[in-house]
Amino acid sequence: MKITRIFAHRVELPLVEGCYRWSGGKSVSVFDSTIVGVETDTGLVGYGEVCPLGPFYLPAYAEGVRAGLRELGPHLLGFDPRELSRLNHRMDAALKGHPYVKSGIDIACWDILGKATGLPVCVLLGGRFGESVRLYRAISQESPEEMARKVSSYRAEGYTRFQLKVGGDPDLDIERIRAVRAMLLPSDRLVADANTGWTQHEAVRVVRAVRDVDVYIEQPCLTYEECLAVRRLTDHPFVLDENVDGLDMLLRAKSDLAMDVVNLKISKLGGLTKTRQARDLCVSMGIAMTLEDSWGGDITTAAIAHLAYSTPEEYRFTSTDFNSYVTVSTAIGAPQRQNGFMTTSAAPGLGVSPRFDVLGPRVVEVH
């Protein structure tokens, strides 16, 4: 089996709530997503998706995905898409860095491998653990009262995990954390995610001010060293996200006891192949994980679901269903939320079929 064509569609994903806000005044109302297709000489086609959270979050941007595919694609023609390690080795040799560009191709090749073997991707990634995947809900940065109201509403829909977007004014963030925690049951989990938005002294103020509150602190500062300093000054459970972009940082953070949970984003690491490596390392080190991506629609949600299902439940802190945040459905068969959980298809591959009437014309084609 050989890759004969790599193509991509651009699709806009408007948000159900109209706008998503997080630290530093950053906001998005419509996400720019790229659906990647990998075509083979057998007729099998696999699909992936890459959707950066705007150019001001991680070193990734939507048009960069498409430009990167045009650069990388010619180097992959003729390769067997089922040989995932070899394919990733080739991608890394042909294009240094830019893991988010490679992610959509890698996911699409896992989809092909599943279709070729007649197995769902979660089985190929290690097997299916449990009956469903617990979801968190991200709460866009607003007033303490509005954020508490939204948490109450989502809790009524079955969610028990909440990621509160903070990283703004420390005094207001303290109010946000307290107002939301007051709406929850003791068994619910609340994560205050600053997305690198606090300086070190601000983060220390916040964690001291909410010392009596049951809350996880996620990525309070920009650098790893700043986060580690805050970690050493608090007894709150601690989550790292933006700083962890490879196995080297995972090992360093484990050695420093810098985190209790780590957020693994598929496109930040370069696809399912490398995220599986990071996931398996976390399992061996006893570190719980949030398994997700930067953003996306139906195909991204399917990839997240398969990754999460193939992770032992005791290390699966939470995941998310990005397709429930947006108003456009891009694929048939994608996982759907039910009472704060999602399941995934038992069909071969990712178990999804793109809605080409929604995707529109191809914007990238390499053959």
C-alpha cells in the first residue's frame, strides 16, 4: 500500500456560545480548522484534523497547517501509511519541528491502518478500557457570577469536571475560583487553568488566597521554571500543559515532581503516534492525563476518544468533546456527549466519514 495523494479542506467552526475567552484577553469566535486526507493506491482514504487555538496560543496557526502540508506532502508520496514509525521518521527528517503540521497526516494514517485491518483505532492504540470517557467542560473567562452560572448549567447536563479559564486579574480570578467551587459537589473536580497568564508573584498570591479551596492549578505561568516555583509553594494538585511538548519535558517534570496531572494535546506533540509514546510513558510513571487537542470538530473529537479509550482508566483524568462546542458538524459517526461522557465507534479506523458538502473544495492537493 502506498500514499498517492495528500489533500486538505478548510472549514470554519463557529462557537455555540459565540466567543471563547482565556488569559491575556485572547478570544476566538470562529475556529479555522484543516481536514487532512491521505489517499492510497488501494482506494483507502484516511482523515485527520488540525485546529490551532489561534496563532497567539501555541507555536501553530491555521494557515501554517496548509503551508506545511504543501511543503511536507511530496516527501511522503510512495510511503506505506500503515508503517507509522517509519512515516513519522520521514516527516521529522523532511520538516524540522512544526509538529502540528504532521499531526493531521499521522491521524489520517492511523485511520487508514484501522480500515486496512478492520479494527478501530483505540484497539490498535492498546485496547479499549472502560465503557465511556469522562469529559470536562471548559468555561470561558467571564465574570465570576456568569462563570458560576455556566458551571451550574453544564453540571445539570452531567458534567463533573470543569476547566475554569483564569489567568487574568488575580483578585478577580480568586473570586472566579471561589464562586465556581461553591456551585459544585465535593466529588466534582475543578481545574483553574491560567494558560500561562499569571506572572510568578500573581500565581503565588492566587494559590495562597484559595488555599482552603478544592481546586487543581493548571499551567499558571509562561515558563517551566516559574511553574515549578509555584508548584513548590502550594499543596494544590498541579497540572502542566503548554510546557510539555515532548518526552524530554515529561521526564524532566517527573524528576522535579513538577506535576500531578499532565495535559497531552495531540497536535502539540505531532499526532497520535507521538502522543501514544507520551501516554505510555505517563502510565509507566504513574502520571494521570488530560487527553485532548488544542481544538477541533468531529474528526479531532474522534481521535481524542480513541486515544482516551485506549488509556487505562486510573490514569485518565479527563478528556473533551470539542464537537459539542461548535455549530458545524464535519463528519458522520463522530462521538457524541451523553451525561458528561462520550463513547466512540467500534467501526474500523476512526469510525467517521467527512461531510464533503460542509467541507467545500480542496485547498491543498499534493500528488
